[in-house]
Amino acid sequence: MYTSYYSEADYPVTKVLREPVYVEVRILERTDPNLVLVLDHCWATSNPEPLSLP
């Protein structure tokens, strides 16, 4: 269970390959109570560009 958060002073966060990274994902302004979010394929990049290679 994730019990602590990183502060801005903690960045950049360094992780070892294959070490889990826990994230929170939410649908903002959801109006349909039947709408669910399922994440299947996730990846990280070394910069803000989502299509760059890790």
C-alpha cells in the first residue's frame, strides 16, 4: 500500500530497473457513474514527451 508522497524537493526520483513505480490515475470531471478506467499498457519516459523512448 502506498502511504507516502514525493515532494517537489525529492525530484528527480531514481528507480532501479524493474522496481515498481506506483501512480494514481483519475478521470477528471467524470459525470457518468458507470464509467471506469482500466490501465493495460503503461510506460515511463525520461522526459515529458509521451512518445519518447525510456
